[in-house]
Amino acid sequence: MDSNDGQNPDPELPEEFWNRIRQLAGSEGKNVDKESLVFVMERKLNASDIDDSQHRLVIQPVKNSFLTIDEDERLKQKLEAGRSQTTGKEENPNPVPAWIIDPDLEKSSITLRMWKIGKSAEHFKYVFINEWKQIVKKNNLRKIHAVRLWAVRVGVHRELWFALVKLPQPQTKAAARGNLLNRSSIAEQKTGSDGKNSEIELEAKVKKNTEIELEANVKKNSEIELEANMKKNSEIELEADMEKNSEIELEADKEKNSEIELEANMKKNSEIELEANMKKNSEIELEANIKMKNSENELEANMKKNSEIELEANIKMKNSENELDDKLEDLRFYFGQKLPIELVNKMKEIERGEVDESKILVIRKPLSSDDLDPSCDIFFIPGEEMLNDDFLKHREKAELDTIPPSSAYLAVELIDMNLIRHSVHLKRHHYSGYMVTEGWNGVKYGFGNQLRKGQLLELWAVRVGEDLWFVLRDVTPK
């Protein structure tokens, strides 16, 4: 199985493993590249593969290429630290991180390194280390087992996933010979038994069959009679229950009607009483107002009260003006902000073109659960939270306002907090504002980003030539 000569095609990955890989990748918002699936190797495990003191699996020979050129070159770099103190092998200090689906269909991380044995440049071996010891124990792997290994690429970042399949254990020659002896012994016993039937045994069997038949008839008649009695009792009980239920329902209806009638009478009396009280209160209030109007003392009190009300209104108006000034000052701060020079230089370096110095702060918001949901791939820009909506040109706004909104988008380049460039889409939201999608998951899971709920981000709009770019800044207080 070390090479494929064209006569023995690669074995196919079992369907349950393929379905499990797609299920796990889908739960993380990732796609599986089926075309990248390659069969790596098949071999029987040896003592060193399952030894607790060595805890590694040697992947040799490699059936097909399952690494990129960069990954393979990275593993073959010459060591600076010399041989490993644990294995005694010369191993690369920069491993390739990967994931593995074990024979129990469970996903776990796995570390892939390369060992160089001997002085020849061709003596390279790929090995699983560290986590391999737990996989051996969890799946009860032994020297008698043979395994197959596949590799596949997952997600936009081409993550390396493995599938490890434990093959069924073949039947040993001793077990097969034991099964054959058992079948021969049973056949001999049957032949001996057939030759020993006598007339006495035949008579005993006839008598026994007669007794069994009689017992069966008695039992059957008892069951028929019991069933008839049970049916009759059930009908009597059912009739009694129906009659009892009818009486209960009739009594309940009478009680309910009495409660409804009592409630209606109480409501009517309350309404009459309320109307009388309201009429009486109105007459008293009218008489009091006439007396108050004719009193000079009450007139002076009213004037004083009006002055207090006017003073309170002036104070509230002054406070409102102060709040408005504060909000205007905040807006002047946001619109007066400038992007750090390293972000501007990064865009000039990427595009090698002119970067418009007019930059617009679109929104400043904390990340929500919806922004971080891997199944959505959306960064929301609510209309009520936008600081400026003039970052789009008139024709771009008209294009995004196409009905339905989800059918139109603008292709935008986005620079994240680590100066990494992403291609995303800008669309109209169904209700108001906009949303960044079709690439936002790449920003969330980008190298070194580690976005989290509540993290405070700023989204800036910049023109590079005629193209619209976004710049993402982390302004979370330290």
C-alpha cells in the first residue's frame, strides 16, 4: 500500500466519517473542500505506535501529498536546537496544527511534526505527537489493529483535518478451525439421536401431545370467557362513567351560570355607584372652583405658582441647550478624528495608489452576539447608531436601495486591526442601516483577531481612488 500503481484505486472514506466532518464544519460556519480529500496511508500498528513512553504515530509511507508546499518546507527547516530530549530524533520546532476525527467520530486537536532520521536528506518522516497518546487510550488501539488515514481542507483558511479509521479485525485461523469442529459435533449428535427412536418413545410422545392439546383447549376456553367478562364489565363501567360525567357537567354548568349572573350584577351595581360618585364629585368641584375664583388670596397663589412653573421651564430649557452643546461637541470629536498613519500607509502599500485624505467615521459600537454568530456572517451597522451616512456616493446609495435589499451589494476591501486585508460585501439591512457580510467570518476568525462580545470597534470609510475601503479599529478602553 505504499504507492498507487494504477491497479489498486484509493479506498473511499466511510460515509459516516464524511457526514461527521461536514456536520462539525457546518456548526462552525465553515465549508469542506471535497476535492481536497486525499488518502494518506494504511498500515498495521506496531508496539512503538501505542507505547506510553513514546506517544507518537509515524506516518510512513505517505501515499499521497496532503500538505501545501509552504507547510512541507516549513516542517523541513533545519533545527537550531538539535535533537529532541524526549524522542532522541531531530524534529522541527514549528509544527503544523491540525484537527483529527478519531474512530469514535470525535474531533480533537493533533500536532504534526517532521522527524529526520540519519544523515541522508531523504530520511524525513511525518509524525503525530502529544495528543496521539490520548487517542490510543480513548479508542483502545492495539498492535492487532490496522488503520487508514485521510486528509481534507476545511474553511476559507484551508485548515488541515484528518480522519482516522480503525479497520475490522480479521478472524484468526484458530477461531475458524474451532467453529468448524463445533458444527461437526452437532451433526454427529443429530445422527445418533435419529437412530435411537423406539416404539415406547413414540407412544409417550403421542400421550404427551394429547395432554398438551387438552390443556391448550382448556386454557383457550378460559381466556375466551375471561375476555367476554372483561368486555361486559368495561361496557357497564363506561355507561356508569358517562352518566356520572353528565351529572357533573350539568352541576358545573349551573354553578358557572350562577357565578356569571352574580358577577354581572356586581358589575352593574359598581357602575351605578361609580356614576353617582363622579356626578357628586363634579358638583363639589364646580362649587369649589367658583369660590376659589372669587378669592383674592387664591388669585395671588395662582400667580406665584405660575412664576415657579415658568422658572422651572427655563431651567429645563437651559439644561436641554447644554445637552445639545455636549452632543454637538461629541460629533465634532468623531468627525475630527484621523486614522493612524500606519493604516493609511498600509492601504497605500496594498493598492499602490492615491489614498483620499478625507476619512469618515461611520460607526462606533460594541460587538453583539449577532455580530459573533458563526452562522450569520454579518456585522450590523444600525441606522440609528450611525455617526455619518455620507460615506456612500449618491449612485451607490441608489444601487443598494434595490428591492429586495439583499439582491444588491457593493464589493469593499476591509483592513482589520492586524493590518490584514479582507474582501467583503456591503448590503442594505432589511429594516434600516447597512451590514458587512460575505467575508465577515474571515475577519472574526482572522489571525490574531480574537473578537469578543462587548469589544468596542470603530468602522472608518476611506476612498482609494474611486473604490470604497473600510478600516476596522479596536478602541476598547484598556
